[in-house]
Amino acid sequence: MGWARTRKDSMSQYVIGVDIGGTKIAAGIVDEKGGIVAKTVVSTLAEEGFETSLEQVYKSVEELKASGKAGWEEIKGIGVCAPGPLDPFKGVVHNPPNLPGWREVPLAELVSEKFDKPVRLENDANAAGMAEVKWGAAKGYKHVFYVTVSTGIGTAVIIDGKIYHGKNGMAGEGGHVTINYDAKDAVCNCGNTGCVETLASGPGTVRRLLAKLKNAPDEKKAMISAAGEKDDARVTMITVGKAAANGNKTALEAINEEAKLLGIWLGSMISVLDPEIIVIGGGVSMLGELLLATVRKTIPAYTINTRADKTPVVQAKLKNDVGIFGAAAVSPK
Amino acid sequence: MGWARTRKDSMSQYVIGVDIGGTKIAAGIVDEKGGIVAKTVVSTLAEEGFETSLEQVYKSVEELKASGKAGWEEIKGIGVCAPGPLDPFKGVVHNPPNLPGWREVPLAELVSEKFDKPVRLENDANAAGMAEVKWGAAKGYKHVFYVTVSTGIGTAVIIDGKIYHGKNGMAGEGGHVTINYDAKDAVCNCGNTGCVETLASGPGTVRRLLAKLKNAPDEKKAMISAAGEKDDARVTMITVGKAAANGNKTALEAINEEAKLLGIWLGSMISVLDPEIIVIGGGVSMLGELLLATVRKTIPAYTINTRADKTPVVQAKLKNDVGIFGAAAVSPK
């Protein structure tokens, strides 16, 4: 027994993470401490249909295998992230809008048979949340609410250190919580009215800002110029972020408003989930304290939880390669 | 071993449930199948201060013991419900507004020492939810969202058959989720704006209805008369319920509106929690299908969960003595 333990300890353990996006597939070999020892990116070739893009998934893993950066027997499993909707229990991708031709694909089974490794399939927000628990800002926490704010708002509910999936594997869609059912002009892609996603995501914030600036062309010009962009540049959240970092008042106000909406929503999430920590990732989280300070200040007024002011609200730690880290974090060991 | 098992099986097992309210304490001995074999009600005597009301708690258990309806050695534990805020981990009652003089009372420890039984303390909504899982409408389900709608809206998040408590033991306060942060006239007791509790509880519904009827005295009179009450009767949710049962349009509309708000909120809760079942208890749930049909119809339009229409939304089964059942359900075995 002593021998077996020594033997096991001396052998390194790795997992592979494969993050399938609509345009590219990023894959990596990740060690136990969260270091990426090999990495590859291939095109998804989504427009060429299911067979081709499945071959591309295989290709990404083959390339990692060929890299020789880890012995194949040291790879304990493969985690795969794919665009939703998907069934994490069965490992089946339903019919993602940005993977044409994919219909009820038993992806976990296919990849597992191809490479003779255990495989788990997960959606990206859940996976990114687990990566923060394993290697990032939520290390050491059991009950975590993970949020990614970018084009949309994704969340993960992590309970006792595991992703909480619910009945249909569809739990953790906190971005589609209604914070204003009366916001007739804020109908979300999901069909719901006044979801936090449609109000406080990057595009939601930009949309509201542009509506406000419609009759204030000088203010708009000043903001774009503060961002160091050309007069006629299309305003995105990056424009707003740059302008805010340079002290532009219009941009700062827009971020402040977004942060307040996030704080209102997170107050509710704390009332329901009372997590140990809230981790915020995604493109918009790069604003850092510019956003988070107001989020933290807003929360206590919008929750019944009298200890909410002590719940840490922190920026995600994993930024680059978060897709690979996420997929690797959900790999079976 | 065979002998021990036979022995154990042949001995009945009971638990005691003690439900402490601001005016009375209800307590009962409950068998494994959810039958109440003995029951008592004593006054809380809250106005006489902490020592007296603690003695009343003891008295309720003494009376059950003296009833002789179960052997004392057959009582496996005691579950206690007390007004919040409280700490379910430590079994401590903080400082409930309706129990003057109670300050950081280690109630679980006190009761356990007094009666030499294991004791667990829980808040009433969580306890009632567990009772529905053990003996009521959620029997056989693991992931349950329990709701009680009456003066307020309480909820319980039950995951893997256990109450989910979160970091501070304050999880499961779904009644304080904001569904309209912009509802300036709907400030909740918790300080938050536009919680579902302040909008869709019994009093919230009555408040909105009365505001609407302010300039429609005939309509108001017709509703009160349809309820079989006197012209100058104070309108409560009971009035509304009775009038609706008799087909009064004004009352039916008010219930419809309440049901829509509950449906909007439950859509969000399904997005986050994807429960196997939603159980609705509390006074307002007595409206039954009058309320629930509209709740069910509303949910799918307010959630991203594409299977939400298949999530059962049912009335609670335990009505009378729900306080005793709840306390008994959280007793340690």
C-alpha cells in the first residue's frame, strides 16, 4: 500500500480541457495546480457542418496528444465546453444556434470513445465557475455564485464545491432573473422581460447610454474622444471602459448605472443563495473596481441578508484561456 | 446483528415538533408516517419576557411527555421553529421582534439539556418545506422550491433532500427577490424595493386592490357583498378569496394579478434553481387553482428554462398543524 501511494504520487496527473466556440476551438493540457502545459487553437469550421466540426474537436485533442507535453497515460480525463443548450447529465449537445447541423449530439460519448478517456460536457459559465473554485478567486470556498458579464450574463451556482444542475441540468441561469418585469423596452433574447442580462450586460449598458446620448452629440463626441477613438467610432463597452478610465463623466455614469443594476440583482441572489463569495468574470469585469466598488455598495440595500455586506464580491482571477481552464475544471478525474 | 435490527424495527420512532410563535406555542409528537399522536398548545406569554416564555416552551414538551402517547425513549429528537432571525447552525435565536427580551438565546442547547434529546432549530419556511418533502406534496423529490404566501412570502431551497442554508444560514429568502426595482411605491419591510413579498403577498395584493378601488366605491361594495360580508367590512385576502369564489370579477382580477407576479418571480427562480417541483403553501395558497392555474400559465414566458412548463407547481398538502409538522420534520433523528 505504501508502494502504491508513492507510485501514484510520483506520476503527474493532467486533464484536457476543450472549449468549443462558434468560430474556434481552444484546447489545453492542464496540470493539477492549474498550469497550462500545452495549448492549441483550431478553427471550428462550423459552416461546414457537424462532421467537419466534430473532426476539428478530435484534431485539437490529437494535437495536444502529439505535443508530448504530458504522457497520454497521465491524462485522467477530458472536459468539454460547448455552446448551449446542452444536457450535462447525458453529455448531449442539443441544437446550438451557432453550431449549425448539430442536433442531439452525444458529444461526451463520442469524445470518450475516440480517446478512451472519461469525458464530461458542461456549459461555459458553469465550467468557468468551477475553474475559479479550483484555481482562481474562489479557491477554498464551497458555496459560490459565479457571474460572467460580457455580451450576456452567465452564472454558475456552486454548492458544496460542485456545480448545482437542478432537475433538467438547466439551473444556474441567473442572468435571466427578472429585475424589472415592467421594463417593456427590455425584452431579452430568452423571451423574458427585464432580465438582468438584457439590462446590465455590455450591450444593454451601451444601448441605454446611446439612447441617452441621442440628443447630446457633444457629450457623445467627448466620450469617444476620451477613449482615444475616432469621432465616428462605433461605441462598445470597450469605448466606455477606456473613456471611464480617462475620467470621462458620461462613461463613468454609464458604468455606475450598470453596477447598480448588478448590485440590485446580486442582492436578490444573496437573499436566495447566501453564497460564501461572489466572483465576477467576463469582459465587463475587466473594469475592476470602477464597476465592483458600486456593486458592493448597492447590494446591502437590496437584500434581506443582514450579513451581505460581508460577502466578498471579487473579480475573477482566470482571464486568458478561461475557456480551457473551465473545460479542464469539469473534467472527470 | 439480525437481532439488533429486529429489535430496532419493532420499536416505534417519534419526534417532537415545537413551533414557537409570538402568541402561542404549538407542539406535537409526530410518528414516522407523519401522524400527530399527541398535541398541545400553550400561550407564549411573550410580554412576560424571556424566562417566562422559555418556561412555556419547556411546558409544551412536558405536556407531550406526560401525555403518555409515546414512550419517552421512543422520542428520537426535538425540532424547534422560532421566529427569525436565527442561526440554524448554532441553534441560536438572535433577536426576534415579536419575542421581546430574547437576545442571542442558545435555544437548541437549552432544550437539549433540559430534555436530554438532540435538538435542531430552524426557521418556519424552511421547516414547512421539509415537512412537505417528508410527508406532503414534495414526497419523493430531492430538489424542491417551497413557497409560503400569506402576510409575507417565505421560501425554502431544498437541495438533495436537505435544506440549503448557505454561508450564514440565511439562504432561502426568495420572498425578498426584487422583481421590479423601479416600483418606488413598493418598499418592503426588509428595506429593499419591489421584492415579490411586498408586491404579491396577501397584504400587497389587498393594498393594490384598494388603491384601484379608491374611486370605484360601487365596485368595492359589490365585491364585499359577493364575499358575504358587511358593507363596511375591512377588506382582507379572505374577503377577496370569498368574493372570487363567488365569481366576483374585481376579486378575480386581483387574484389574477397576484398570480402573474408570482409566476414572473417563479420563472426567475426556475432559471436559477431548476427545481423538480414547486410547492405553494400558506394562507393565500388556499385559493387553490384560482391562483395556481395563472401562476403555471405565466411561468414559461418569464424563464429561459425551456422545460419549465413541465415543472409541477402544486398546492402544499399540510395545512392544519403545518407549524408542528415543520418543526418535527427538521428534528434530528
